[in-house]
Amino acid sequence: MFQAFKHFVAEFKDGAKHPSQFGDDDYRLAAAALLVHAAAIDGEMSQVERDKLRGVLEARFALDDAAASELIEKATTAEHEAVDLYHFTHLLNRTLNEPGRAKVIEMMWEIVYADGSRDELEDNLLWRAADLLGVSPRERIALRQRIAGQGAAPADGGEGENP
């Protein structure tokens, strides 16, 4: 056991191996994977969405540029390997309290509105994610309206809600 630890420290010290600061059980990785999914759900992640993703992660998780890059890379891989949203939402439900889970939905809305509009796929994703995270429809809509009010107007004029 001591030998394995000594080998790990030697690899780290020599720069041969850098341990990731985002393990598979890190709620930040699960949240970032949902954000990546929201940014790419309409087919392609635009530069505006990439910039917003980086900004949201840096601000919300107090990350520097290198850590944000690592988180985005790991989250993109995790999102591509995921079969559904459950893996991420299950971890977030175990880790975060109700306001923390609502904050994840708020972050997702920030990503959705980064390009100035939203579409059916994005609405459906947020509906499913909020449902899995136990965020009420009322709160999901309020978060959407608040984020939309900070930037572009909602695609449907702000009155309707697509499930």
C-alpha cells in the first residue's frame, strides 16, 4: 500500500500523471455534463454557447481557466457516453439540496439563452431535467423567465410553456 502511494506521488511530482480534480462522483461534473448537453442539444455548440458554458462554470464553481477546461473536457466525454440524464440527475439529487438543484436548472437556462433563443428540444430537456431533479414546474418557469429577462426574449413571447 505504501509503495503504491509512493509511486503515485512520484508520478505526480515528475509530471507524468496529473490527477483529475473532477472525479466521477463530483456533482460539478454531473452539472457540467447537463450544461454541455443543453449547449449541444440543437445539433452544434456555437462559440457563444462555449463561451457562456466556460463563464458559467468558472463563476458558479470558482474555477480558473485550466480547471474549467478540464471540467468541460470531462463533462463532454461523460455526456457523450451517457445513455440518459438519470446518471447525472441521480448524483445531483444525492449531493445537492433543493436550492442547489434549482441552481443547476438556472445554469442550464443560462446556456440555453446564450444564443438569444430557445427551441422545443431545449424546452423538453429542461422540463425533463427539472422533473428528475425535483424542481417544480412553477420554479422552472420562473427561472426561465428570469434568465430570459436578462437577455433575449423567449421564443414564444414568454407566456406559454412547452412540456
